[in-house]
Amino acid sequence: MQADTLPDDPRSQLLNRNIRLMLGTVGLLSGSFFGSYAVLMNLFILRLGFGPGFVGLVNGIGMLCWAIAAPLAGTRANRFGYRRLMLVGLGSIFVGSSLFPFGASLSGDVRAVWLVTTYSLAAAGAGIYFANWSPFIMGAVDPQLRSRAFALSIATFPAAGFAGSLIGGFLPGLFGGLVGVGLNDPTAYRYSLHLAAFVIMPGILLVAATTEVKPVPRDLKSGGHSSAPFFPIAAMTVLGIFQAFGEGSVRIFFNIYMDGFNVDTATIGMTFALSQLFVGPLALLSPLISSRIGTGRTVLVATAGIVTGLVGMALIVSPAAAVTGLIIVCAFGSLMRPALSLYQMELVRPEFWGLMSGFVTLSWGLGSGSIALIGGALVSSFGYDSLFLASATISGLGALLFGLFLIVHRTPPPDENIRTHVAVAAVGPRAGPVS
């Protein structure tokens, strides 16, 4: 059972030292690996002479490694600690993303294997990191502050992603000019990717400076043992796979989709950046919206918004429609994640936070990896409209299943002392006892 915090406990402050360091880490990771690197990596693969099918293969296998690593890390959190495992994850991201651009110096099958292997290492590291990220935040602040802590952390992603995507779009032109090559030469992208990978290193140092949040032991008052809540964990895993299809298809294939319209790299980077700038505030609004309609309903509304954006991209084939769809999908994704993260954590007792987080992180990796593998084949055979329409259909099915789960699973958490309502986080303390 979680004890109440003392007045001078750092967990009673929203922006305590651990949270500040985590926000810095999230900012660096989002700006580098999920910002500049995400804009440039697929274009780099295309410049090496591969097609959309191989782009999907690299991303798909990488995300499947993410999916495998996440639950393994989640099950070991109580033994090794969230902080130590996050360091392992960030180290893997740094090593894999730093080695990946060296594929430009190789050729043939060796090059293909190198690209798949190194990106898989980086993606597995991301799975390990995010499997322990949510439980760390849950334990770093008081229960009534968790919703705002998640909202701040997730809002940092698009804010930093804006800067990273914007800078990433201009880096190939900068390095290409320095080495005397054009934007169709992979060398311009290689050095840009090396720089983006290097920015991850300070994030490792920030996590190393945090203090460990102890995994919560099993409740001794319930007999020293409580069984793992397999039904909610399994349900959230399956639902997460379906939900990941929608946003994953846009994030993985958008840059090469725009490249097919002969849109230059700088414009693609600027488009990614602007989409992040517009959607960031929605993550901060998520606690307020959740306090009005509930976390579960917020997830449903956001998923419906993602489906709407995907349908628009499938039906209207133009750069303007693609940009609009990107903004809609990213906006509703930012609205969904704080509510969904908190909802998932609060379905289980604290000693199972790591286990739940590991499996829901698996679901994102498995869903994104599946759409990357399937999407590459769909694009090659039928075009991008089939990809976005299939993703919309699967995400819509996920929304229906999630709605059924909300109806069926109404059992409150076993320990009322650890309940944390989003309304408390959104409008301040009140009498009484919050993804």
C-alpha cells in the first residue's frame, strides 16, 4: 500500500528534481531520435537505393524488437529498478542510432543487414526506456499530480519535436554544401543522422542524475501476495496494438509519401515541425478534458479523431491533404496519450505498474511494426490510399473494442488510497481522495 507523502517530500512538488530531469531527457530524445532522426532516416534509406518496401521492413523489424524488449524490461523492473533500465534503454538507442548511418559505407546484402540490425538495436532500447518511463513518473510525484506530470511530459514531446524536425529538415542541405554533394546523395543524410544521434548522449547523463523511484512492493496486508491482473493487461495490450496502427502509419510513411510529391527535405522537416507546434497544447488540455468526460471517453474521442484524419488522407491525394491529415492525427494523438497512460497505470496495483507499462509499450511496438511491414507491401502494390484506409479501419476497430472494455470492466482499483482522479490534477485539491 502506498504511504502518504510528507509535506517536505519532493514528490509533493510537480516540478521536483526527478521530473525536471525527465522533462529534459524527453526533450532531447524527442528532438533527436523522434524529431530530426525520424525526418531523415527513411529518406536516407531511399537515397541508398532501396524502395518503400525495404523502408517498411527496417521500421517493422525495429518496432517488433521494441515490442519484444518492452515486456521483458517491464517484468524486470522490480528487480533492477526503473532508472537503471531507462539508462540501458537510452544507451541502446544511442549506440544503434550512431551506428546506423555507417550503412552508407557498405554495399549489397551487408548494407541491408546492417541497417536492419542497428535500427533494431535502437528501437529495442526505446522499448526498454518507455516501459519504465511511465512507472517512474507515477512514483516520482504524489497521486494528485500524476495527470499533470504526464501531460507536461507528453507536451514536451511535440515542443522538442518541433525544433528537432525543423532543424533536421535543413541539415542535409547544410552538410551537403560542406562536403559538396546534392540532396540526392546519401552522404548529406549520413552526417545529419550522426549529429542527431549525438544529441541523445546528454539525455543519458540527465537520467543518470535522477534518484531511483523504488518499485512498489506487494501489499503485505493482502497476505503478501496478489495475483497479476492478466485480463486488464491483456486487454490493454490488444487494444494498444489496434490503436498503434493509425498513428504509426502516418509517422512511419509520411516523409516518403511527401517525397513522392517531389517535396524537398527542408519542407518535409518544416511540415513535421509545424504539426508538432500546433498539437503540443492539446496534451496540456488532456487533464482538463478528462476531468469533464473521463479518461476512457477522452481516449475514445481522440481515437475517433485519428480515424477521421486517416480517412481524409486516404480519400484526398494531395500534399495539402497529407499535411492536414498529419496535423489531425498528431493532435488527437497528443490528446489521447496522457489520458491513456494514466488510465492504463490505474487499472493495476502499484506493484504491477512495470508489468502493465511493459506490455502496453509492447503493444505500440507490435502495432507500429505490423503496419510498417504490411504498409510497405500495401504501398508497393496498391498505393498510399490503401495504407491509410486500412489503418483507419483497424484503429476504428480498436476504438470499438476499447468502448466495450469500458462497459465491461467497471471494477474499481483494489486500494482506494491509491486512486488519483484527473479532476484533482486539473482543478486543484478538493475534499476527498487519477492514460
